[in-house]
Amino acid sequence: MLLKKETELQENAKKEMLEQLLVLTKAMDPTGPYFAGSQVGLVDIMLAPFAIRFFILKHYRGFQVPSGDESPFARFNKWYIAIKERDSTGKTSASDEEYIGIYKRYTDDTGQSLVATAIRQGTALP
């Protein structure tokens, strides 16, 4: 979604992201707050670095997970808040401003890393 230049491709990516997040949400323990219940686990640790960067997608592409108690993503949002508020998450993350600067090169097609090049070319990541 971040690397897509055409609006239609961005919108398709947003739709796909929400569809897959709904699958993930349905697999969560119903009460949480973490993926499998009251204790943080491996799934939480694996997903946290990606989820805490969702604000980048909102900043550059206007994407956000729907909120509200009646939203099908209410459980996901509960998880997101719990994982974002963990002390360990904050201690291992850069500031929002740093992330915005880092990811800008992916939105304006100036990223020169091997990963950026592979993504632009649609090839396997190095």
C-alpha cells in the first residue's frame, strides 16, 4: 500500500489489508487483551512491530482500521491499544516523527535499499 502510486492500487491494498485483519481479529481470544488471552505471547510479539507502524499508512495513504465498539475490528483495536501501551513496545520503537521520515522514501520512490528496489520491481526480497 505504501509503495503503490496509483490510487486504485492503494485502495485495493487497503481493502485487502482490512480483509486480512478481519481474519486475524476473528482468530483472537474474545476477551484478550492480547492475541491469545491475558498474557502477551509470541503472536503479539511478532505482530507488534507491524501494527505500531499503522500510523504511517494513515499519514501517507489515509488508511486506518475502523474503530468503535460496534466495529468488526473492536477486538483488534483492543489488542492494538494493549500492545502499543506496553512498556517494552515503547522502549524498542522509534518516535512517530522518526518513522515518518524513514518511510517517506518509500512513498516518493527514492528508497535505494535492496528491499526497496526488490519491492518496486516486484521481485523476491533479498
